Amino acid sequence: MSADVMVRLSGVSRSYNGTKAVRGASLEVRKGEVLGLLGPSGCGKTTTLRMIAGFEPPESGTIEVGGRVVAGPGVNVAPERRRVGMVFQDYALFPHLSVEQNVAYGLPKDKWRNGRVEEVLALAHLTGLEDRMPHELSGGQQQRVALARALAPEPAVVLLDEPFSNLDAALRARVRSEMREILLSAGATAVFVTHDQEEALSLADEVAVMIEGSVVQVAPPEELYHDPATPEIARFVGEANFLEGHVENGCISCLLGEVPASCPWNGEAEAMLRPESLRLTADPEGEAVVIGREFYGHDQLVKLRFPSGVILRSRLGGGPGFKVGERVSVEVAGRAVVFPR
Amino acid sequence: MTGPPAALTETLRGGKAPRKRPPVLLTLPAALVVAALMLPIAYLVVRSFESGWETVAEVLLDGETLAVLGRSALLAATVTGASVVLAVPLAWLTTRTDLPARRTWAVLAALPLVIPSYVGGFVLVSALGPRGMLQGVLEPLGVQRLPEIYGFPGATLALTIFSYPYVFLTVRAALRGTDPALEEASRSLGSGAWATFFRVTLPQMRPAIVAGGLLVALYTLSDFGAVSLLQYDSFAREIYLQYRSAFDRTPAAILALMLVLLTATILLVEGRTRGRAGYYGRAREARPVVLGRWRWPALLLCGGVVAVSLAAPVGVLLFWLLRGLLAGEPLRTLWHAAASSLYASGLAAVFAALAALPIAVLAVRFPGKLSGLAERATYLGYALPGIVLALSLVFFGANYAPWAYQTLGLLVFAYVVHFLPQAVGATRSALLQVRPSVEEAARGLGRGPASVLATVTAPLASSGILAGAALVFLTTMKELPATLLLSPTGFETLATRVWSATSEAFYARAAAPALLLILLSAVPMYLLVIRERTG
């Protein structure tokens, strides 16, 4: 089991000018896994990535890469000896080298001759672009070159810093799935940093949420979304409705009635419900009034107000929706996540 | 294959606006300026070929001409090479390492740029030459002669220590503009610190090294002051000697034309290297390289260069100033020369700013083949070394415009032709800051083109126009060869005063104007550094 771990951080801390950027972060990335490091900007996720790569030394804690301690008390292995591949936010392609030379940069001469370059270029769908210079490539192509360059020396782990932030929204979704496919077919272990929850959930096998320098939860995407550890995480990884209530025997009684909640304790609690678990029916006698609607095509968000002033959101399919001012009744599908108050 | 659709790239690039015709009010003055710019070079060609092809061939194939060419090329190559060797480590140390007080070192290392080459020549001659400081110290000890500083070694030393900052500044700018992630990427791909320097950092610096090196070569080839005072027979000095002594001045014209061809070639090459795309990055502050014990040799290098190129010259000047004052050297004539300098430079600045305006407006607002050509014509001033420009105007004035010959008007005309590129460059970038939509908004509010120019464009661009004028003013102050050849009789400026006093070995008399010139030249340098710091 432990031999399977490619990256391990134990209690890693780092501060800048007296403020702690990373506080005792601990993480594990298993072989072949893609870990998404998700957090709001300034939460220390990029610093964490740079510490793994060896560009910043941690103040305390240890970092292991490929089963070897690379940073820790009395140890600081130079970046070039860590077997870590890095894909930078702005790609950092060498502007004076062609695509082929960029990809070959990290390889010893004999490996270059043995066809590793062609292999990686093919893997990243770059065949035919070998002689182009970086500035002659589109944003998506540049990104694939950066990935191919990082993968070529077969590193223990590939680190990606905000890999999609330089692409426009229309390209992003497609490049994301391409990237996922390339990482999978290379069998690479990867850690990528993002502030975009959708990106983290769709690309990662495992997501680590980082808030104010601490890793607050590590879980597969589904679990993170449906079973967040704190209200803060719930809010950060998607749209969330919060309702106050009282838990008794696995049920919380709240504004929406008795809602099942799987928790072993009883008492005052806060229930979190994702918008898609609120079902609406047109009902002239209904308590809630529709006060707004955002239509996205594939789905829509309907904003409701209850007489008590509470506002909730419901996500419905893209079909005909409700009009503003219409009365509706609300039903809960599934169960609520509850947090003690 | 994965590029955005063609329609999208078209909108991203900004669709081509329909070509507007520039008003005659603009094209006519621009055409006049261009015609004036062409005059010196055109006349030089005419004058060279006046006495027929045989004479040209005779001069070209003369052994002495080839020797001059060889000496000039040798000097330019040596000075350029030495400058690169000196400047690259200094630039790297002051941008990428934890060198103590590296900002101060950066300013000090750039400062020798403000020392005009003839002042450098004066410093060298007056310190190490016959009747100089060293000789004065050693004479009581029975030393009668010092090793010769005239010729190649002196000229190389003077030009290197006062022109290496061109390479220093361009390389520094390149290093600051390079994305530090490139070096990090190289490190994580398995290259160590040294390998990264040679495989990534150095190639990033290469265009800057070439551009800076070409500037040094250009400066060396066009230099008149240092080579003349140090008596190295390169083109500039040979042209001057031919002009002064020979009965037939045709050889001087032909030599001048050869020099123009040489500098024009260098300018073309320089333009090529500048045009390469893809060499830009984001300015994220790089983590400085920790020097450790290497700190001491690094400090020694910086200190040594600054001592030789800045502290020593200023010290020598102060020595002669003090000695002159103690010997009762009158300062009154200095104010006279200073007033002449200010007057001529002020006129040049005003006329250069006025002449630059139509050219810059055309280039920015009506981009096209013709306006581009007009803009490029202004750069002829750069290709014409001062001595060549002056010579051509002397010929022209003597033959066709005796009423203008040896007047202040012709001198100012020479200054404007010579330094117009500076004014055009500054005005052009100021105009580029004014978005056309702002002007269009004024048009939409009912103002005519002239009114828009007066109420919107000019106020917004005024600081740039002023900066251009100031630059012309200060470079004119330092100009020597044209001033020397074209000044009205009895018109003495600070520059010619340094020249004549040095030529006649009145070192104490040259010190005060030389120091004043350095102080004045330090102003734009200071502004440049401030801009670098805030920008």
C-alpha cells in the first residue's frame, strides 16, 4: 500500500512575510491517480505545488516523491533531481526551441534517439507539429506541448498549475477531456491546482480542498459534492441551500418538513440541500413564490422565497420552467447533509 | 487542427479598418521634412560621383582606404566583444542574484553612458598621456616617457568603458522580461543551475546581446571624439583629416559614403534581430540566485568596472577642475559657452519636436506604405554619423547656399536631421497611448479635426512630445563633430570647448565644461532609471 504512494506531504508549512501560506498540509497521491487541489485564490495551493516541485522549501514537515524524502529536516533535493514534471500556468515553453526540442529537453540524448519524443508527441496528438515554434501554436496546442514535455522523462508525478486558466471558456471543456485522456493513457500520476470546482470535480479521481492554507477534506468528487465535511466546503464545491432544523432519529424537521438525514446523533442542526434535490410543482396553494430564474440551456436555476423570508434555489431541467410570481410547492428528493449547530 | 475557427481569429486580430486618406495639411509638412532629411545623404552621393567613376574607384582601391576600413572594423569588433564580455555578467548579477545593493550597482553600471566619448578621450589623454597626471607624478622620479596610450589600445579602452552600458541595459531588460517559469521548467526537467543558464537563460538573452552589441558597434563606428583625441585613424578621424588638410575634398566625401554604407548595414541587421517574435514574457519577480561565497568576486567585478568607467573619469575631471581653479583659470568664458550650448540646443529641440509631429501623426493614425516610409526616413539620421552629416552640409552650403553657410540656421538644421528619430520615437509612443476612440468621441460631439487635435490629442500626447524635445535638447548639448564643422565663426559651445582645450593640452580648461556636460546628460539617464523602477 505504502509503496503505491507517489507523493506524500506530512505536516508541511510555509509562510511569507510572517503570514502562513500553508499550514500543516498533509496529502497522499497514489500511483496513477489524478488529484485535484481545489481552493479559492490565495489559499496556498500553488505554494504547495511549488514546494513539491522544489522551487520553495517548506519550513516544517516532510515531502516524499516516489518513495523518497525530497524535502524535510536537513533535506532539500534540487528540483532537477526530484523526478517531478511541471506544467506551468503560462506553459513556460522555451521560445527559442521547436516543439520537438521542447519535448526532448528533459531527455538524455540516447533516449531521444530511441523514439521517446515521437511516442510522447503521438500521445499528446502533436504529430506533425514537431517543427513549429511555440508562438506558432494555439493555446490548446501549447498546453499539450507543455504536458508532453513534462511527461517525456517519465516523472514520478506531473504537477499542473491552473492548467486551464489561460484558455477561453469555449475551449476549456474540450481541452479538459483531452488532458484527462492523455494523462490516463500515459498512466501518469498527477496533481493539478485549480480554483474552479467544476474543473476539479470533472477531472480528478480525488479532490483535496484547501482553505486558508489547510487541507480540509480529501475525497472522491461524488463524495465531496454529496457529503461535504463542513458548510464551508459545501458552499465552495457547488450551489448549496441551508436550512435550520432539529434532528431526531435520522430525520431533520425543517421548513420543508421531515427530510431524511443519515446521522447518528440528535439535536439542533443545519441541513444542506443541493438545488437539484428540490422538486417543484405548480400549486396555487403552495407556500413558496418564484422570485427569479436563470436559464442555462441544459438546466435552470429557480429562486424561491418562503413567507418566513428564507430564499432557496432549485435546479430543474432545461424544459419550460416557472414564471416569476408563480406559487409552487416544494418536495425533497434524497437526503439532507446535516451539520451540528 | 485545434485552432479557434477562422472567423474568431479574425475578430481577435481586429478586422482591418477601411483606409482613411490623410489630410493635405498633414502630408505636405511631412513631405517637406522627409525632403529635408534626404538632402544630406543625397548630396553626399552627388558630391562623391561628381569627379567621375575613376576617382571613386581610385579612392576605394587605395591601400590607405582599405587600411582605414580594416582599422574601423577591428575597433568596432574589439569594442563590441569587450562590451559583451563586461556587460552580460554585470546584467545577470544585478537582476538575478542576491548581490548586496544590486539596485545601486545597476544604476552605477549604467551611468558611464552619460560620459560623451570625447570627454572620455580627454580623461584618458589628460591622465595617462604626455603632460598628463601620471607623467606629472612620475617626473620627479626621473621618468621621462610613458608607454603610448594613443592609438588602438586607448581608443578601445575609452569606447568600451563608455559604451558597454548599451549591452548592459538591453540584456537587463531582457532578463527582467523573461518568465522565471522557463528556468524553473528547465530545472524540473532535470537540468542543473549551470546547464539551465546555458540552455535556457543565455538563449533568452541572445537577441538582447545582439541588439546591444550592434548599438555598440554603431556607436564605435560613428564616434568622432574619442578616436580623434586618441589619434586612432578610423573612418571618422580620417574623414576629418582629409577634410581639413587636403586640397581635393572628394576623397573625404567618398570615405563618408563608405561609412554610411557600413552603419546602414548594421542598422538593417539590428532591425532584423529586433523583429523576431515570441521573445516576451510576464514580469514575475524571479527568486534570486543565492551567491554565497561567490558574492565577493561578484562585488569585486562590479566595483572594478564602476571604478574604471565612472569613479576614475569623474575623479580626473575634478582634479583638473581644482587645479585650474587654483591656478586662476577664469570661469567667465565657461558661462558664455554654456549659453551658446543652451541656445543652439533649445532651437534644435523646438524644431525637432515640430518636425516630428506630422511624421508621427501620419505613422500612428494613417498607417500605410507611404507613412511607414516617411517614418523610416527619419531613421536616416541614425545611419549618418555626425561627421558625415556635417561634411555633407559643409559641401552643400559652400556650393549652393553660401548665405546659409556658417550660420546658426544650418547648424540647427544639422541637429534636427541628426536627432529627429528621438523626437519621432517619443511622439509616436505618446500618440499610441491616445486611443482613437477618444478622438472619435470628440468628433461625435461636434468638433472638427483641427479642434480635436488641439483639445484632445495634443494635451494627451503633450508629455511625450515634451520628453522627445528634452531628449533632443540633451543629446544636442553633447554633439561634437557637426558643431565643430558647422558653427558660425567664434561660436563656442561646451562641447567644442572641451575639444579645443584638449587638443591643445589645456587640460584644466576642459574640465569645467566636461563636468557640466556630464551633469546635464545625467538627467535623462536618471529619468530612465526612475521609469524602470516604477514601470
